[in-house]
Amino acid sequence: MNGITPVSKNAFVTMAICEKTKKPFGITVDPIGRNRYRFVWAFKIDKDKAKREHFDKKSVRGEIESDDNYPGCPYCGRAGYFFCDCGAIVCNDSEYGYCPNCGWRGELVYGTVFNVSNGGGY
């Protein structure tokens, strides 16, 4: 990693959750084109502060990629993630997933286009 990638004035934060610790964290998202987004940074944040900042209201709909400098989950270090049907973004680096938000468990299917709304209920 070479540091933090500069982001556009349209960048925003959405919420995610650590699969291992079940703790919430923020992801800085930078729009890079029509319905295209890049995950740039991740950081620890508590639910109350996230709600005050309205991070739980931001949506990601479209094609998503990770920046070369994306550090992954600030709790467990996983750079991968999955998008649960409940709306949560969950850190993960395996073919099976568990969503601490809704309790879903199962095999993951690879994809690049997603619709994640309202921070997954955080």
C-alpha cells in the first residue's frame, strides 16, 4: 500500500460490518463513472456517530471495485467483502459467508454489480 488515494468531491461514506467481530465500520466510496464506484478507505466508527453523520443513509448501486490502496476491514484486515441480501456490506475473504446483521450463512457467488441501500440496517 502506498497511502490513501485522493478522492473526488463526490466521495461519500457508507457503512459495513466485520464478519468476525460484528462491529460496524465506514467505507469511503468514490464515484468513478456512471453507476461505477471505488472503495477507497475503511475506518472504525461506532453506530451512534455513523447515524449522526448520516453514513447509514448512503447507498451504493452499480459496479464496485476496490482501490489498490484499500486497506480492508479495520478490525480483521480482510480486503474482500460481500453484499448480503439484507443490504449489509460484510468483510470476507472466503467462498462462504456469514452476515452478522441478519444471520444469513451460505456459499457466496461472485459478482461486480450490486444494490446496497441504507447501510444494511445499521
